[in-house]
Amino acid sequence: MTQKKKLIVSIVGARPQFIKLASLTPTISRKFNHVIVHSGQHYDLMMSDIFFQQLEIPKADYNLAVGSGNHGAMTGMIMSRFEALLMKLRPDMVLVYGDTNSTLSGALTAAKLQIPVGHVEAGLRSFRMDMPEEVNRRLTDHVARILFCPTAQAVKNLKNEGIRKEVILSGDLMYELIDHYREKITDNTGVLASFEVERQKYLLMTMHRAGNVDSYENIRQIVNILSELNRVVIFPIHPRTKKNLTRFGFSRKLKSLPHIKLVEPVSYLDNLSLINFAEAVLTDSGGIQKEAVALGTPCLTLRDETEWIETLNRGNHLVGLSEKKIMRNLKGLQRSGRKNSCKIRGRKPSEIITSTILSFFRDI
């Protein structure tokens, strides 16, 4: 008699989670009934729908449609709507990804219903509790039953907090996805023509973290830095950043700078191609730091710390919002020829995660 497949629910809601889901879905869906729940945290075409289309992720089975909002309101709304859905579905496990409000909401809701939680991308630490992402990831790790760590440092971080059981070094699903699409990324020279730039003759800029874009002084410093750069800068602007540039009165000045190409968010694969062909990337995004390193493009991280410390000896430089550090690092840029393997002992992250969950159910 064939044993009934266990039901796994994945809850996602933001760009980095869609990327991880794209890597994991084909493998996990062969072994489990896999239901995808979209919280609705990111809801417009370029921040959400395009990922599902380009990366061939099955359409979400359920959408909680929470939209944007303050942290408390968003977290509470996701929990309320997700709880009703979980009580209906009664899954065997809930998978959460990364460090967003959707991550924490999904983990807390499942844990309170006594549903095992698997945390994909566990153990990362910035050691900055003023960052919402740090609060989300720490709390999620402490209610999860299985913790899938992308790096050896993440495993050490959990051990330092007394978390030792069911801690798995799984590797990084983002690197797995880049490996899968590498040829498409490097062949996509059409993206250069669409933005009227040449290979390695522009910078790519992204900025979205609350600590940077919710502050008048930091926004002012960012605009001042951009005004001093003597290179073309492609700046796909996050909705939060766009709103605050207007709120603080800097939108007009930024638009007046002839070398700054302010554009709407671009699709995932186009963004990877822009990273690949850029002279360098300026960003406060953890995911884009890793993508730049994986593609060999120098990265200037506009923060004073990073969760991805292994990137710091591979072309990633912490510069904060220091104009002096940015200008100094732009003078000595070198591309890396090293390729980052996604595999751990010859196995892909998606394979390790799936086999670990199978073993979990056999052992209980």
C-alpha cells in the first residue's frame, strides 16, 4: 500500500523568499504534497508576480493579501489569516524562509498550533537588534524544529545561542538558482541595450532597508553621494525608497542628476544580468551582496555590518554611507573569477533540505 505523502506548506511574501522557493519547489514537490501560500507582503508585478512567471514557480495556492503596512499590523494580519488557513489544511510541516514579517508570522502561527516549523536560511545574525530583520530571524530560529543553515557561520551562531538539535548545514538555495540560470544571465546582453549602457561602464544601485531610507539624514547622504559619482548609475527604485525620497523632499534633486537612471524595479533575471555586467554594485540588500559575489562583480555594501561575512573576502566591501570609503573602493575595483559552488559534500541545498524533512518524519 502506497503511503500518503505528507503535506508541507511554504509561506512566502517577498523577493528573497520567491528566489529560495524557486530552487526548492521542484525537488520538494516530488516527495511531498507542497502547498504555496503567498502572504501578499510584496504584491505588485515587479516585486512579486514576475518572480513566479520567470522562475517557473507554481502559482500560489492561497494568497493572504495583506499588502503593506506597519510591522505590528502586518504581522498580526498575516498570523490571523494564516491561522485560519492552517486550521483548515492541517499540514504536517510549515516552511518559512529568511527574515521578513512573513517569516516570523508564519513561524509563530504554526508553532502555536503545534505544527513543526522548518526555517530555511536559519542562523544568520547581524547582531543589530534595531534591524527588524534581526528580530524576525532570531525569534523564528527559536521556535523552529529544523533549522536549515546556508553557511557554517550560521551553524556556529545557533550553537552560541544554545540551539544544537536539528541544525543542518544545507547550503544556499540562492546560489543553486544562480547556477541553474547562469547561462541565461550571462547571455542577456539585451538588458544593456534597454538601459543604453555598456558592459562594466555603469554602477548598479539598490537601497531599501529601513535604517537607510526611513531616515532624513541618511536619505540626504545617499543623494549627496550619488551626486558626486562620476559614473552612470542605474537605480531601480524600491517603493519604500521612492516614497521617502518624496516625503523628505529629495526626489526632484535626484531626478535632476543626468548620470542617474532612476528606473522601476526590474525582473529578477534582468537584475542578475545588470549585476553581472556592472562595474560594481552599491546596495544594502543581503541577497544582492551574495548575487554580486556569485557573479564575480565587486560589491560596496551600504551598511556597517553584514550577515554574510563569508562574502567579505570575495569582493564585498562594507562602506556604510561614507563617501570617502565608497570613492576609495571604486578606485581599486577587481572582478573575481572564482565561482561559488552551491553544493555541500556534492549535494544541492534543495536535495539536502528535502531529504532532511523525509528523515524527520521517519524518526518521529
